[in-house]
Amino acid sequence: MKEEARRKKEEVVVVMVVTTPFVPRRPPPSASRPAREV
């Protein structure tokens, strides 16, 4: 059970890290070139 919980937490962290760059902190400029500003 502990392993599963840890894996779940890691997944959440990964998801957060992956999605953070796409959060519209600043409008369009980042949309035109999202990968560059990471």
C-alpha cells in the first residue's frame, strides 16, 4: 500500500511539473512558443 501511495504522489508531482509550463501565467506570447520558455 505504501508503494502505491508513493507512486500516486510521484504521478501527481509529474503531472504538476508537466502542466505548469502550460499554465497561462502570461497570455499569447507563451502560447506562440511554449517549449522555448521552459
